[in-house]
Amino acid sequence: MSLEVPSARVVFPATDRAEVAAAVAGILDSGALTLGPYTRRFESAFAAAHASPHAVAVASGTAALDIALRAIGIRGRDVVVPANTFYATAAAVLQAGGRPVFADVDAATFALSRSTLEASLTPDTAAVVVVHVGGLISPAVDDLRELCEERGIALVEDAAHAHGSTFEGRFAGAFGRAAAFSLYPTKVVTSGEGGMVLTSSEELAQEARIYRDQGKGAFAANHHVRLGSAWRMSEQHAVTGLVHLRRMGEFITRRREVAARYDKALAGLDGLQPLAEPAGCRSNIYKYIVLLPPDMDRALFKSQMAERYRVRLSGEVYDLPLHRQPVLAEYGGPPLPAAEDVAARHVCLPVHSDMTDSEVDQVLTAVTAVHGALSGR
Ligand SMILES: Cc1ncc(COP(=O)(O)O)c(C=O)c1O
């Protein structure tokens, strides 16, 4: 019997673990446990890896979004958010004092399109958050940016999934006034907990530094000039992220090899529709998303993959769009059919940064068999 293929795996090779452990010992010895030299090194390395002028390390991806929105200034105003994103995208809007307006998405990219955005703009829209779902930057991103520029609206990237992803050679983080990355353990690059704000604006980066440290005007001062919070990154997290970030290129290469094998094999299976990578896009394959046929029972598909073939699928990227989440229901508007359809119908196949060929074989054997059984073939 083959081993189980887990839905996700955090990859820290032994040499990296040893390097982190030695650095943590040094950090504890130094007494500089937060906002120290490792944080600055991690920020520089993360900015360089995304060809961005400024990076500000913070406590989480949620904090990065919240800070970006506060620095832009959305209090009391509307912020368009796609309906199929993580709770934190909308929660950050609310925490920063704005009102989320949920928009439908393009089923081909799971992201906002010009027409879904246009349908959701209000006279009081201050910002739009685009989400690079699963690591894919939608080719509509330039169009969205243009539309926002025309209307004087700030574009923010929720790049929680998109470390190292590009569109036409430009990295995630290059499209909005600011971009928020998550460094949560499941992400392609992790620091344990953590987040990063990328921006090309020196002024916005400076605001982000103020917000992350209790809104203080200066590190050693006790005057508070912004409504910030305890959104700092510790040195222990920073060194973990710094060491992990070095692997980003090789991790993405392996993830793309796995995706290429999945693409090739699934092309022969009727009715299964992997999210295709449009021309010009280079996803980091944070998620490998497949739409099941409308009549296929997703829960049964997943349980058969696990029970018969020992292949565990993760939770969906989002199985319930935000306008259907109980705590956000009051912000719901008209039906958002594409967001609801893709949320109900997709699954994510396992992709790990060190996935073996035999694990890929096991997943493909399982998908082929379960798809055949459930579609009566
Ligand atoms: C799209 C999206 N935005 C924001 C976040 C929040 O990131 P964090 O968990 O680091 O706060 C996540 C988390 O997974 C996410 O998927």
C-alpha cells in the first residue's frame, strides 16, 4: 500500500533548519528580538526577489492588508473585494474602517475582470483589492489598474498566494499602490507567521513602518501619530523567512513541473477542467485548481481520493464566497453567479515544493480512477 500524499507539506531541508536554529540562538543571545537586523535583511531580500523598491515586514498577511488600506486611507468609504477570496481580505477592509463591496469574478481566472469590477464600483469607492488566487496573476490586471487610475481609485494587491508569480515578466507586487503577502506556513515562502507589504512608494513604505509599530512617530519615541497596532515581525520569524526565501526559485520550478504533469494527464479526462494559465502568466502554483463537472459530488470525490487512494486534498481555495459568510452577510448584494459556481465546484490537487514523481503518479492514478467511477465510466 502506498504512503499517504498529504494535502500540503512545509519544506525546510536539514541545512536550512540548522541555519535557522543557529541564528535563533544568536538572536536570543543578542537581546534584539524584534525589528532588528534580520528583519531588515529579510525585507531587502524579499524586495529584491520581487524587483520592488520597498518591503515592510509585518506580523501576518492580514496585518499587511490592513496596514496598506490604512496607509492609503479608506475610512468610511467603499472597497471592492472579489467574492471568492479569504475572509481576511474583507476583514482587513472592515478593520481599516472601510465597507467591503463584493464583486463577481471571471471563472477562467477566479479573479476580478473589468466588467465585474465596473459592475461593483460605487460613487464612493476608495480602493479595489485584486487577489491573485492560487498564485495566478490575471491578465486583466493592467486593465483593472487603468480603470482605477481613470477613476482616481487605489488598486491594492492581495498577493497572499503569489510569491514570485509574474505576469508579462512583472512580479506580484508591481501592479498596485501596495501589495500584501502572507508568510503563513502553507504558503510557498513562510516565516511561520508573518506578512510583507511591497510598494514602490517611499511615502507609503514609511507609513507602513509607522502603522506596524503601534503608530509611533519613531522607534524610540512614545508619540503615536497613527492608529497602528502590534504588527511587528519578530527576529526569529524574520530569519526563518530569510532562509526559506532563498528556496523560492527552486520551489516554484518544482511546483511548475508538477503542474505540467497534471495538465498533461488531466487533458485526457472529460469534464475535468484545470484552471489554465493564460499567455504571459507564470504562476507559482501555490494551488493547482481543477473544476469538477457540475453534477459531480465534490465531497464524495474527495473522500474517495483519501479513502481508496490515500491522496488528501486540502480545503478548497474558498468553498463559500464571502457574501455567503454569516459574519459578512450584511455586506452582501446581488447574486454573484460565477463566484458561487467556482466556489462550489473546484478542488485543489496536492502540490508540494519537494513533491516526488511517485507522489504525482499516485495523485494521477487516484484522480483518473475516481473521476471514472463518479462519471460512470
Ligand atoms: C487571499 C488571502 N489573503 C489574506 C490572507 C491572510 O494571511 P495571514 O494568514 O498571513 O494573515 C490569506 C491567508 O491565507 C489569504 O489566503
